[in-house]
Amino acid sequence: MKNKICNRIIVILTFFIFNGIYSQNSSFDIIGNWMAEDYWGSKSMMAFSEDSYLSLTIDGEMVDGENFIIKGGVNDKKKGGLKYEINFEITPIELYVIPSIGEEVKDKILFGYLKFIDDNNILLKVSLDKNEKTEFEEEGEQIMTLRKIK
């Protein structure tokens, strides 16, 4: 009798633990506007849209992920775009960006790793190298803190 009760408790606890882990990763709502602060205390805006566009500020200039004009370089004055994709299936969670120039969609690029703290706070480890360490605990790391703007 004791074994049956213990086994049922273990099964129930296992269900809740895995259900909690799954729901944390798959149901987090990243859609919206975020204030990002980097390792040096510089602040910028990031916006994740429902249709997977990523808008952000770079050096104080807003880059509209859906529709911006490239300034300078070989693609000067061409229309650019920036989409995002999140891989919730692995840990740490991967954030990819998918740039486009005109109608040409480029290959997705690993932008970094996400660690969800709560509904309003995310840590983003910017990393363009998939072979780089993915831990968030190292001292001196260049990690961005994203805070949801309400």
C-alpha cells in the first residue's frame, strides 16, 4: 500500500515538474516593447512583434524590423528587414535573427541566448558564435538585461 501511494506521488510530482518546465519555456510572451541595458549600462529599445519582426535602436537610431532603409555600404538606400525566431526546444533558449535586403531573405544568424527571469525580465547573452559558452553565470560577461515596457 505504501509503495502504491509513493509511486502515485512520484508520478504526480513528475508530471507537475515537467509541465511547469514546458510551460515556462513555451508560453513566455516576448511580444512587446523592451528596454535593453547592456554590460556597460547603455540603454536601447527592442520590440518583438506578433508577426516575428524585430525592431531595435542602434546608436540612438530606430531600425524598424519590418521596413527600414539601409544607410551606407553596398546596400545603401535599399529596403531592409529583420525577423526573429526563438528555439524553445533547447536550453539555453536560442534567439535567431533573419535579415533581409529587398526581397532577398538571408540565412538566419544566431543572435544569442535567452534566460527568462519572470514575465517582465529577460537576460540576453549576445553571441554570434554557436561554439561559445552559453552559461550566464560567468563574471564580466556582456549580458543584456531586457525589461518589459508596459
